[in-house]
Amino acid sequence: MSLKKHIKIAKQNTIITPRLYGWLNQHSDGVKVHDPEIMEKVTRILTGPEKDRSGSFHPSQLYQCPRLQVFEFYGLPGPSKAYNPTLQNLFNDGHFRHLRWQIMLLSAGIISDIEVSIASPEFRLTGSMDGVNREEGWMFELKGTSQYSSVLSKGVMPAHVKQVHAYLHASGLDKAVVVYECKSSQQWTEFEVSKDPEIIAEIEGILTVLNRAIDTDVLPEPLDDCKNRKGAFLRCKYASSCLGFNNASEVRAELPASRRVAEAGTPTSGD
């Protein structure tokens, strides 16, 4: 790696990394929980019920197809999934990566809370931030990646910029610190993302389109690739049913009674 790139990485790793380096240097016995307050937060995460994500839109999905997001809002089930232990283990790895970082940052006093709920009822938006530092006024977002070298050269991925801006918009915070951890080496790098009015306007535009679909019962148009049954359409869990729906009433008619949400949409869960 060139000296120029080393300097660039050092400059961007200024909020979390120096403090975490110090904490890790003093805790060679590993990540353990001794503080009762931290233990309570961790226990709540590990023992809490599975979240029902229907009834609201979520920051982590705002870059996705609008039609898909409306289906998710109504809780439309996809086709039954074949048992895939490798995929399930991948999800578990992501879950515990987040928990490991949350425990470290809480223990080091770098963040003050974890899994902090946000909501913008006017946009039917709910979510949960990985962490916040209330005193310094920033949020923490963790991403595990298999494209670490790409992240180092290109910075925060566009989809993640949208995601944290939705959190910033709903929480009133002005800055996010996004940490990317390499899945194979556990190296990490951090980036600061400051609130950008243009991106906030873009987020509001996306949410306006999504909410109009709920209010008018008119589904967003399928993407061009989906109309032609190619590209992302081939990987979409709604590929077998999407193009058969003409309006949201038809979508709701396909739902089990236990999963139906009010037409106006009541936010029910975090991200």
C-alpha cells in the first residue's frame, strides 16, 4: 500500500479507531461483559422476539425496488425457502459481528447506546441504529464486507449512504460513522458521513413515492429489467408473483389474516 493511501486511511479513521485501539490493547483477554447495564442491553438483543417488519418502510431497503418495498410493507410472503444451513450461518455471523462491535464500543465508552429506534411517522419509516454517541452527536453503523479493498478505494457504498441519511433524517443527528470490517481478516476502516441536504431530499422523494402507493392503492411500476424478466428480477423473491399484481388490494388479498396491516400503515418494528 502506498504512503499516500496510508495517510488517507489514517485521516479517515479518527473517531472510533484510536479509542478502540487503546481499549483492545488493554483487553487481551477478549470481549467480555462485566458491566450490568451492558449485560442488560446484550441480553435484550439475544432474547428478544423476532421483529415483524411489516407496516413500515426501512432505511436499509431504500435503495431497493419500490415495488418490492411495498410488498414488504404489506408483509407479502415470498416462496418457501429450501433449507440452507450455510446461508443461515452467514446471517448468524453478521448478527454476532454487530454484537461484538456493540459490546466493545459500549465497554470502551465510545458509544452510549445500541439498537436505538428511530421513526418518522409521516413517512411510515422505522429503523434501529447500531449505536449512538449522544454526547458527541453521531450514530454508528457497522458493515461486514468481502470487498474490503474496494471500500478502501471507493469509500462508503451508495446504498449505505442512503441508509444512514434516513437514520440521520429521523433521529435529528448530523453525522454517522460507518465502519467496514473485512470478513476474512477483521481489519476495519471507518468513514464519516455528514448530513447532506441533497441526499435528504432524495430520501424524502423515495419515501414520498412509497407512501403514495400505500395511500392511493396504486403499486409502483415494475422496473424495466423486471418487465423483461432479466437482471435483478431473476434474483427477486417476488419474481413469481410480482407482475401478476395490478394494485395493492390484490396484494393484501394474498396475505394471511394474521399478517394484514391497516391500509394507512402503522409502523411496527425497527430495522
